Amino acid sequence: MALEITGKLLQVLPEQLGQGQNGPWLKQNFIIETQEQFPKKVCIVCWNDKAEILKNLKPGDEVKVAINLESREFNGKWYTDVKAWKVEPTTIRSSPGDFQPDPEPKFIEARAEFKDDLPF
């Protein structure tokens, strides 16, 4: 199941490091707030190389995140993860540390002048 969520980055939580059967791993959670009529806060997790993307983002940045939802059972309880597999900023950086929103498209209305040159 692949979904997409957009919102404002509220917080990047501390990195978590560990060692597993397949070697070392890196996990980092971050919180975004959706931009809906009733905004929702969502905690999303990035693993390994995906966590590196978060180092270039700051709270307040607008982001688009491609996610997968996954649940697992442990000792009779179920836990659900929201895992990011792609994180993209939706703001344009004009200089380091300075963000500006994407310019909105501007539509120009063209009006043709109508000249009535009919003889009747």
C-alpha cells in the first residue's frame, strides 16, 4: 500500500541507532502537520539512507512524503508504523537557510477586441 501525505514539518526527533542481524541500522522519526480543514499531526519514520534526507530540512518546511502503512503483532498487541520511502521538500531554497514558497502559476486573461465591420 503506497500513499502520499503533504504537510508542514513540525519536528525531527533524535536519531536512533542499533545493531541487527543484517548489520547496523538508523531510524529517525519526524512529525508533520497536514494542511486540511482539520489539520492532523502524523509521526512518520525513516530508516537508514532515507533518514539522511531529514538533515536538509528544518521545522516549518513544507514536505511531500510517500509512505507505506504496516502493522505487526507483538505479545498480543498490534503496532502500526507509517514508513517513509520518499521525502521531498515542496519549498524552494533561494539561499542556505532561507526558504520561499513555490511561486503560484499566474494566469493572464487574453481579451480580443471585437470590431464589427459588417455592412448590415
